[in-house]
Amino acid sequence: MTTDLSDFIHGLPKAELHVHIEGTFEPALMFAIARRNGISLDYPSVQALQDAYRFNNLQEFLDIYYIGANVLIHEEDFYDLTMAYLRRCKEQTVVHTEIFFDPQTHTDRGIAFDTVIRGIQRALEDGKGKWGITSRLILCFLRHLSEEAAFQTLEQARPYREWICGVGLDSSELGHPPSKFERVFKQAEEEGYLLMAHAGEEGPSAYIREALDILGVVRIDHGNRCLDDEALIQELVERQIPLTLCPLSNLELKVVQNLSDHPVKRMLDQGLLATIHSDDPAYFGGYMHENYLRTAESVGLSRQDICQLAVNSFRASFLDDSNKEMWIDRVKTYCADSG
Ligand code: ADE
Ligand code: ZN
């Protein structure tokens, strides 16, 4: 039976591999938490706040994103934030999610690492219990801060090692190459963390090369700019290094000028292990469903392409092999039954 494209994407099992928990902070929840914490936001209403969400580049977004995060104070706040995101996953058939969190955004304001991670972790456990959503938690170092600060963060994470599967690198990319974090990534690798980094979002393809060769990452977040370097593309294809793309983020941050220019289809056609995710859905106009649907419509993805993206999302995940295969089989069955 052929279904409507939106219904088809809705029911397709998907894995989210690139989402910042602080970027899921919806304005309505931000106002509610600000109120209960006795904090006043600089905007008079949810609408006024949303109207400020117009960005010309990554930095303009980050400036407002870090301000929003300031209202998160108590463990309960991090719990509510994470539960609200998991509810969206449930509604959109996102069955597995790998979530970034930015501890330094909070510890630098005097919020304990323990408060942040306990709130998030408790929600992840409840999301699994209530809805069966599986998850991983990934600690991101803020790259505009020093390597020394990243080392301190890694140290703070040590008591919670079993809750954190990997480390990543986010925030302002230009001027902060992966090589700045060579030693702390080495240390994280020795402690058994999986490694990944944002690279080639605004920064050049050379940053992707550094992330691979100097940091030793197993996954590249974004990676759009790899298309500037033929040898790099070849290596990414051969090694099947995942690129976790975020089309609506790319549109809102002017990484692409039109969604129809998005390279996801060209990447799939070249054999790259491309996947689609939401990045900061509360700021960029959509969660997984909207990212898949609007991209499919604008770029002209076939149902086969969409199925490939869902298969890729599980292949690129940190699930164990048997769960990967189980979900890939389910995606294939779903596509065969409803294509
Ligand atoms: N932090 C949150 N979203 C980000 C993005 N798209 N790039 C870099 N850092 C981020
Ligand atoms: Zn990101």
C-alpha cells in the first residue's frame, strides 16, 4: 500500500545521532522553567523569543542558545528538558537517540556537573521504561574554550563514566580547529570513550581531515565541506565514516542558502554514509520528522533514498551489532510494506 510521504516518514523507525539537548529547549518550556526559578527572560513572550530566532551564521545562533540555557538550574529542569525531547521522539518514531550535552555551559555558571547529568540520565531511564526508547549520552567539549578547560570537564565526568558513551566537540568552529584538542581527545580515547567531532559545518574540509587524522574520530558531525576535497570523500566512503547531517540547521545557519541546495542526495549517490538529524530542533523549525520531510520535498529524495537514510542512521549508531541488525531489518520490512 502506498502511503502519503509524511505518513511514510512518520512511521519509519529512525535513529537520531545528532541532537544537542540544550537545543531542544522549546520557548514555552523555557518560560515555564524561568518562571519557577524566578528568572526573567529578556523577551516579553514566547512569540517575541521565537521572533529572535533569525540567524546569519553559527555564532549568532550560539549567542542566543547559551542565553536560553541559563535558566536551567535544578536537576528537575534537566529532567523536564530531556523528557520533553523524548516525548517528541516517541511521537515521531525515533526509537533510538544519541544525545549531546554541553556540561561547560552549565558548570561555568556554577551548576554542578552532577545536577546536569543526573537530570538527563534519569529522563533517559524513564524514556526507556515508558516508551522503549534506547539512548546514548555524549559529552561535548566547547571548542571556543581552552583545552585545559576540556581536561577539567573530562575529569568531572569520571564518576559518571558508565553513563557517557563518547565525547564530541561543538560550539564556534572557525578559528578552533580540532587539533586544538589533540591531547584531551587522546586522554578520552585512553579512558575508552568513543570519539566524534563537529567538523566542516562552517569550517573548511581541512578540519574534517584533522578530526580524522589528529583526533581519531569515528564519526563526523555535519561534514558538509568534505565535498571540497576529492581525496577526503574517497577516504570517507572507503572507511564508511558517518556524516551526521542536519539540513534544517544548515538552512537556518546559512550553511546552505536554500534547502534544495542541500548536498545529502549527492552524498548518498557518492556512497557516503550520510544520515539526517535535527541538531537544535527548538531553534531550527523541526525535529527528525520535519528534517526528513522538508529535505525529501526540497531535494527530491525518493522513498528508497529515505529508507537508505533510516538504514544509515542505525548503521552509524553506537548500538551493538545485534540491535543494529534488528532495526535495519525492521526498516527494510517497513519500506517493503509501505513503499
Ligand atoms: N552547538 C549546538 N548546535 C551546534 C552546531 N550546529 N554547531 C556547533 N555547535 C553547536
Ligand atoms: Zn550540532
